[in-house]
Amino acid sequence: MSIILRPGEFRALLLPAGAELSVSLMQDGAGAAMLGWAAGDTFEQVSDAYTFMELRRTHPRAGDALFSTLRRPMLVLRRDDMAPGVDLLRHDAWLSRTAIVGPAAAAVKKAGLTSPGLADFPFAINLFAHTTVLPDGVLQPEPALGKLGCGIVLAAAVTVILVFGAMGDAQSDAVSLSSQWPATSPLDEL
Amino acid sequence: MRQRLIPARTAATMRLGRGERVTIIDQAGRQGADCIAVTPDGRAVTSSQETRARTLRLFPIPGEAIYGDTGEPMLTLLEDMSPGPHGLLVPPCDATMYRLRGGGCGHVSCYDNLHRALAAEGVALGRTPPTICLFQNIAVEPSGVISISVNASAPGDRITLRAEVPLVLAVSACPNDLFKRPPLQPTDLLVTVEP
């Protein structure tokens, strides 16, 4: 499977348990907002809060899991070229919630997948964004420093539905999604 | 003034009108208060994610708001008469957490208590937001490590918030007795509401 996202474009996909997904930058400074939930239960969602609780770290590292609202690993971060390239602290690091939920829901519907109700959508986890925590608890947004070719590899611990919304310079492709998982997905484009 | 005692290991709700001030008091010290505020129609719920994004802090300071998941301010922090800190990072304790950490099956939890209390008010949430964890002794080190220690609050410490919209506020006297070791045990909270 190979999907190219232009800035502002949203796509949804089903990632079977055990499959890996590579998310790579196609331009400097680009990134993606990501939402995720279990294919079998849309209320089990990839969660910043549960990940903070289980990892006891604000920034996941390669080898860490992103946890669900049922306290179990949903995605494992196999590779993170930016280290850290997963921002859990600011859900709007790339886009506001208002700018995400509608297009994300539309992408899921277009893909023929199931989603929570709009009010129950999870908050975004942001790839290739970074926020620093200062000593007095202030959150400092950092510049997007991902370079062309930078990547994050996620492995699904359970079968998940993931939605990505890309950000970057409108003049060119922003993010690529690729996976070697079996060609039985409704989104296989090989 | 209205007031309500929340016995240890339980949760209760208070309905707040816009502008009313609510004070949560740690009666015995070192007790956590997990809170969720919901509009009566269930349309908006307090959101740690939205609050962090809008305040650019791990927890608001006096004068700043706690926001709902629709992006609207729901509560404003007026006064913090505790040493702090307070938490907006982690979810409420739940039965799974206690089971995983050796507390056994069926351990009472803020998750269940809060939903039960809200349901008694006719509010059935389809989601559980990370709670406003008052008096939670949570810190983020420069390395990004999150540490949660026994609460530092003293008897009588309190925090006062103002409702910016009509709300149902659910408060749980956290039943976490895994952190607390004897002689510390979960204790009562007192909640007061003034116009």
C-alpha cells in the first residue's frame, strides 16, 4: 500500500494487527495529524493521556507504545527519525480540532470504515511536531524541523483504523504512507 | 452557600449556574479530587487537551480557564490555596489500572464513580475525558519523565473555580489506596458553591 498526501488532505486506512506503517516526509517542515481507534471498538482510541500514564514520559521514543483508552498498547513506535517526532502535548500542533474532525470523518466514510460519532472523536496525535515543557509547566511549541525523507514507523498491536491529515507547503506533496501489509485492504493501491 | 461532603472513595455532583464559584477542599490533606464538568446537555466536557493547547501550560494559573472539548471556557481558576501542583495529563483511575497494579478486580475507581454520579444526574457520557486532577502531585522533569507522588496538599487546602457556563460538576474523592500506604488512606472532600 502506498498513499501520498498533499497538504490539507485526509486519508483513512485499516492497519491489521502486526502490520507496520511507514509515515515519511516529502518536504521539509511537513507533518501529519493522526487519529486512531480500534477497528472492533471505535471507543477504544489512541490516547495521549493513557500514553502519558503508561509510559510516564511526555514524548514516546522508538520502542514505546502508544496506548489506548483501555490501557493497552495500540501502536508501537518502531522508528522515529526526529526523536522525538510524536507530539502528544498539543492536539492542535498542526490543526485545530474543528479543522480535523469533519475532514477526518469524511475520509473514514469514503474508505468504508467505521468511526466514532463526531463528538466522540479522539484528539489528534501529531507526527513530526514537537513541544517542550519548560520548568514552570509552560508548553513551548517548537519549529517543525522534520526533513525530507524523515520517517516514523508504527506497528499495529491491534487492528486499528488510522486517519492522517497532512500539513506542509501547499506547493508539493507533504507525507507518504506506505505498508507491506496484505493486499486485502479496501485501501490497497498497489 | 451550598455545600456537599464527598465521602472517601465516592463521587458526587453539583449543578453550577454561570458565574457561581465552587471550592473543592481537601479536608484531611494529601487527598486527590478528580473532576469532570459537563454541560447539562452533555454537549461539552472539560478537556485537558484543549486546556493545554489554549493555555500552553500543564495546568492553568489563576485567571486562566479550563476549556471544554468544543473549545469554550467552562471553568476559570480563581484561587489556589494549595501548594499545588494539579494535573491535566493523565486519565482517571479505573478498574483496569488497579487490576494491573495489584489492586485486584473490582477496585472502586474514579472512572466508575464519576460516570455513576453523572448518570444519576441524567448525563450519560459516551467518552471519559482525562480528569481535572486537583491536588495531584504530578511533575514533568526536563527529561520529559512524568513523576506522580503522594499529594502534597495539607488539611484545609482548597481551590476555587468559577463556572463560565451552566455545568454539572462531578467530583471524586479518589479511592487510590495503592499509592497511599498506611497510615494514609483516601479521605473525604468538601465542595462548596457560592453565587
